[in-house]
Amino acid sequence: MLFRRKTYKLHPGKRTEFDRFFHTYLYPNQIKHGARLVGRWVNEAEDEVFAIWQYDSMEHYEKIEQEIRSSELHQQAQGIRTSLGALYSESKQDFWTSTAEPETYHPPKHIVAVSGYITNETGEVLLVRNLHRSDTMELPGGMVEEGESLEEAVIREIFEETGITVKVFGVTGVYQNMTSGGICVMFRGEYASGQLQTAEGETTEAAFAQITEENLEDYITRPHLRVRLLDARNSRCVPYEAFRVRPYDLIRRLEE
């Protein structure tokens, strides 16, 4: 495993602008091409920021950098950076390797996310366009927060991304991304209330659409996202439970 530390020396008062530039252009382009962000930190004076990125190897890093530099988003970033003026006086990077495998110090961790196949009274499916995956529409969802049930997470994420409240009925599939280590739990549900709207910094489009086999690829361009929609449409829900132990306390159970 290879780690890259990228450090920026910021001009006074430029922290907010630099953060916006990072989250709009630098971060999504790295993630899209396979890099993993370990974390990002700023000093007390807010004039120095560094991020640590994770790669499989130096070859992996070099391949990602080559793809990024030829991407459309990188070209956009260069133009925006010029229009913003100087955000930082210098930048530097260095590379590190771990002294031991990650599980030596911490138990293994997985990223758990939820997503929802939500329909309205006419059978249309709720889709969003994510700011960081602008090449495709997809079912809404996001990461589960600490202390939150899966059902609570999918309802919250859909509300944050689209402005509507939903009712969910059960789980239709579980999907594991072996590249990122992410696990996504798919729910099926229906529209309850609210007006559609996008979320600043997250979604650029939110809409109900009549999805057919003929137009599915026009809306959802990534194969693994299409599979989730088809499974949710055609599969029965499996039981879902949220509970506590010592003593046992059933919080919620969903089943068809």
C-alpha cells in the first residue's frame, strides 16, 4: 500500500475558496479514477492544508495521475484555478508506506451505504445526478452515520438529496465493491411527501422518470448501478431487522 501526502501553503484568507475548489474539482477527480482519501487536515493558523491519499502501488498512482490529467474535469479545474487567482504559494508531495498492515492497529472497517428504489403513484422511479458522478443518473442514497439504523439512513439520505420523504418496505439486495471496500444495502419504497429539489454540493438533478428496458442505459450509464435498479424492481424484499442486545430490544422489522 502506498500513501501520498500532498501539502499546500495557503495565501491568507484563502482557506474557504481552496476548500471549495478541492471538494468540487480535486477530490471528485481523484475518487473517480480510483484514489482513496485517508483524510485531510488544516493547521491552527489555517494557512497550511495537507491531504493523505492511498493507492495500491506507485504504478497505481501513476496510472491514476495520467488519467486525471487527460480528463475533462481536470481541464475545467485548470480554468477555474486561473480565474480564482493564487490560492496557495506552494505545494509539495511525498510518499510513505505503512510499517504494518492496517488491521495490526485497528479492526477491519467497511464503508456501509444505503440506496433506495423509490416509486411514485404512476410508477416512475426517483433518480438523482451526483455532483461527483455527473456522467450518470442513479438511485439516491449515501453513507450510514454512526448510531443510525439502515432504514433511518436511507430515509435521511433521500430527503437530503431530493427534498422528499419516503416510506421503505424492505431490502432487495446487498452489493459489495471490492475496489473501494464499500457495501451498499438497497431498499425498495415509495414517495410519501415533499417537493423535489437538489442538494448543494451533492446533487445537481433530482427527478422521477419512467424507466424501461429500452431507456435504462440512457439514464444510468454505469453497469453496477443499473443492476441495483433491475434487482430492486424484479426481486422480492427480504426481512430486515434493527435491534439491540443486553437485553434484546427489537427496534424495527421490515418484511413483505
